[in-house]
Amino acid sequence: MAKSTKQQFEFKAEMKQLLHLIVNSLYTNPEVFLRELISNASDALNKVRFKQVTGEEVQSPKLPAEIKIEVDEEKQTFTIEDSGIGMTFEDLTERLGTVASSGTMKFIEQLKDQKNKLDGNMIGQFGVGFYSAFMVAEEITVETRHADPKEKAWKWVSDGQGTYEIEESDRTERGTRISFRLKDEHKEFAGSERIKQLIRKYSNFVDYSIKVNGEEVNSQGALWHKNKNDVTEEERNEFYKFITNDFQEPLDHLHLAMEGRMNFKALLFVPKKAKPDFFRTENLKSVQLFSNRVFVQEDCKDLIPEYLRFVEGVVDSEDLPLNVSREVTQYSPVMNKIKDVLVNKILGMIEYWVESEPEKFRTFYDEFGPLFKSGLNSDFANRDRLTELLHFHSTRTVAATDDNGSGAGKSAKKDATADSKTKGTEEEKSDSKAKGTEEAKSDSKAEGREGADNDASDKKALDDLVSMSAYVERMPESQKEIYYLSGENLDELKRDPKLEYFRKKGIEVLLLADPVDAFVVPGLGTYKEKPLKSIEKADLDLEEDADDKQEKVAGDALDQLVAVFKEVSGDRVENVVPSKRLVDSAVTLTIGKEGMDSHMEQMMKMMGQDMGPSKRILEINPSHPVIRNLSGMQQKGEGELVKLMARQLYDGALLMQGDLESPGEFVKRMTQVMEKATSR
């Protein structure tokens, strides 16, 4: 393309929607555009510094690594320039012309839901940081040259109205320069003092010099290299927001300085809320890896196991070579040792929450529990510790919370503290001990909250959940198994007929409403030598109720009725048997010893692994009035009506567990039953 030739492009449809909403929406916090542009500039400098220290040839190699901002109050202009990696022609069309991430459409929907009024802080969280400049700018010009000496320089211009232009630029130095005239209502951002104030607020810890009209503003540098006692909570929170694009403060953090056999520093955070599409995207960013302050990897998957990828932050090791690659980190002994320490510290922090800050644990568990629990199927070295951290609803906890009419009930016993202690080496010394051991001191305590008592709501945070250890502690001596029932949601589980026997006997049953529980809990097998058993299983060792004085169908009459149910259900069931577990319901479906839970079957079907439903065992309650009445009708020769009603009961059991294939037939048959009943 000739230098004088401009080429015009249209934004993709989704980007047009996004830009239209950003340009025309009202923002409560437009100042964050500066944080987003500085963040992008810092990332660009990280990337070019890595190229330089690993010996790659770059354009303008002697350029200082810095970010320069120029503002002019009279002209109402703003310019930010970095000497970073720069962009190619393809970068401009792909990164500035199309949807930046899977979160962009989510952001668009949020804008619509908020009726075009939204906190500008949210822009970065949804992966559309560059476009935040359109909140304050009339037209944006980007001049850039990539660090590759063979690449040309380019100029990109757009007013955000649907198109953008690209032409060659005469820029000679690598890096990117973004300039625009500010809208009248945002002319405050043309003042140098205002810009300095915002840099100190949002970006004081950027590890590169930031100059405003020639004056260096930031002074903090790499926060993770400081002694944790010298870092204020405000500095730490703003650093978290800077590296994560979150607009909320973190739930908690770990500030580590390890010395001995390995040397590394880390500043890690746990967010309060999961990011948009957290469980549906593979592009989650977790921990950034540095080598002696030099950026190495943006998302080092080898430092944090997948089930802990809600953790975000920075790890910096002096023991890693600067030319480390993704392939090297995967098999590096140093990386494996750092990973082991990080996992140990993170689990220690979570253990500490359970013991001393249950409200934090509840916030974490509600947001990241499904991902965290998946570690039981992957991290076998820490399986015992993870098991101790499991918490579930149960028939006992939901009964207590229902009685209280609130989300937290009176638990009978306090959850036991995890038996496993934080594992460390004598050589390792850390400014922050792992939380969850007797010697551990949390960062919360270090900040002066050591003497604070948890308030009432904090104490009740886990009252509607039970840990495995607490469940076993309150098991009666006669109970030999840990019982559970899985399903789609808690309300459905609470109404399941299979719970009736256990409620009557006062036996606690774990209620597994989280989809991941269906994969995790059966895999535990046993806990403290107690087998885990689904109450959907037909082979439960249930005792007859010796105190039950209710009239019930028995003998030949029961055999005849069982034969009728077998006839109407045909080969759709494995067997029909009298039930020991039913109290208030007439029938229910259970599974054989080798069968799969109905909820697990549904989950497998959703994953495209539909193996067809297992044959169920139909249990009938001989003492239920309906069953007794059906037996009486059978003795009177009303066999056809008994068959009709027996089929209706069977289909009702299918409906209860979500397996009814013909609702229309069910309703039609119900009408027939009602017609016959009302004509008698």
C-alpha cells in the first residue's frame, strides 16, 4: 500500500454495537480510561523488554523504557506514548477492529441492562480497555511501529462511529502513540495536575517511568519486591485492580518472600467475584511470571493448577533463566517447587478462612467452589486437605435454616479444623506464613484486625453448610455410611421422596446441588473409613421400622399388586419391590448396585455422552393409602383401573426425577383417572 493511500475498514458488527454504546452511554467513572491506557502501555513495555533480554533484535534498541503523557489545557488534547512492542498492520485490524474478547458481548448486554448508564470501571473487566478512551474522546489517532525492524509504521484513526482508517506513518521509533481531543464535558483530563493525581491513584506501582509533560510521576515500582509491612492496603488494592481489571477490592491476598533452596517473591489475590464467563472460557488469565522483575509470561499455567486458577497476581523468581519458555517452564524443577509452595500457601489461606474468617470462605466457596472442588480429581497429593475443605448442604442444615427463615441456621456443632497442617521446609522463610496452621498469621491479622471478633453474620456464614468432618462427628454410632443425594437444585432435593425414611430416623443426608458434586463425591469412595453412599441406591441397608403401626398391604395381596406394577412398567424397570424408605409417598425410583445416579446421567447427557437411562427399581409403599386402596380395588376385580393408576404413579416417579419423556400422555392419563374417579 502506497504511503499516501488511506484504507477504510468497517468495524465488525459486535464492535459497532460496543462503540455505539460506549460513545453514547453515561459513565459514572470515566477517569479509568487513563488506567486502561497505561495498563496497555505497561504490557507493551513488558513484551519488548523480554525480547531484548532474550537477545532478539528490536527496532530502536536504545530507547528508554518509559510512558510519556502530554496534555494541553488550552487545546484540550491528550497524548500517551510508550516505547513498547508496538503493533503491526494485522494487530491494528485484529485487535482494534474486532471484538477483543468473549466478554465483550457480555459487556454490551450489561450496558443495555443498565439503560446506558454504567460504571466505567467495568470496561477493563470485560476486556475492552482500549475503547474506554471513546468515553472522553471525539476521535482517536494511533501511531505505531512494531519492534520487529522489518515492520512498517502505521497510523489508525477512528471516531468510533462505525469505521476506521489505516495508512502508513512516518514514525521511525518503535512503540505506540495514542492522541485525541477531549470532549468538552471531559476537558478536566487536559490538566496536568488532574492526570498526575489519577496516576498516583491508579498506576503508581507501574514498573516503568511515567512522565506527564516531562515530569516523572510514579514512584512505587514493583510492589511485590517490597516488604509487605511497607505496603498499604490502598496500594495493594489498586495494584490488584491494575493487573486484573477488576473494579472491586480483592477478597484476600498473599504476600510471599521465599528464601533458601529457592528464591521467589509473590503477590497473589483471590477476587470477590468470578469474572464474566469464568466457567465458560479457556482464556482466563491467572498468574504473571517475572524473572528478577523482567516479564516472562502473562499467564503462567504451570505455576497454578487448574482448580486454583481463580488466583491472580505476580510471581517473580531469581532462579529462572531469562530465556525461559513455555516448554521449559512445564518441565522445570524450579517451577515445580514454586508451584508446590504456592499451592500449599493458598490452601493454607483457605483453611484459615474456614477456621477464623468463615464469611470470606463462604464468599469464595459460592463464587469458585465448583472449580475448587474439581481439584479432588486432579491434585491427589493434596486430596486429603481438599476433602477437609468440602462443605455441603444437608437435610439437617437446610432444616435449621428453614426453621429460622433465613439463610443461616443454628449449627449443632462447629466444623472441625482441618487435620492436615501446612507443609513447609525448614529452609524456607516467608514474610507470610501459610494460613491454616496453629502458627499461621494471616495478612488480615498483620493489618491490625487480630483482636476483632467476627460479627453475628460472620459466625453464621457456614451454618447452612456442613463439612465432611462435622458430618461424621455427629453420626450416630449405628450409622455406618455417609449418605448423599444429588440433583439439579436444592429445592428439588428437599422434596425428594427418597429422603422420607432418613428424616423420620433423624439421619443426616448430604444434598449435592452443585453439578460438579456428581463427579467429585462418588470418587471419594470413603471418608474416615466411612463409605459414601447415594440414597438413590436400592441396596441400602435400611432397617424395618418396628414402631410402625400403620396398616399395610402384605402377603398375597402385596404380591398381586407388585405384579400389576411390573406389568404396566414392563421392561422399563429392573424390578418392582416393597419399599422400606418411603413414609409419605406412594412410589419412588431407585437404582441398582451398579447403576448410575439419575443426576449423573443427566450431566453426562449434557456433555454429549448420552448412554441412555439405567433401568430403575420401582419401590412401592405398602402402607400408603393410595397403595392400600389400589390393593382393595384389585381384590374387587377393578383390574383395568388399577393398571391405569399404577402407570400414572410410575410416570409420576419419572416426572419427579426429570425423566418423563411424554408429558402429554401423562396429562391425558391423569384426565382419564379423574374422569373415572368423579363418575364413581
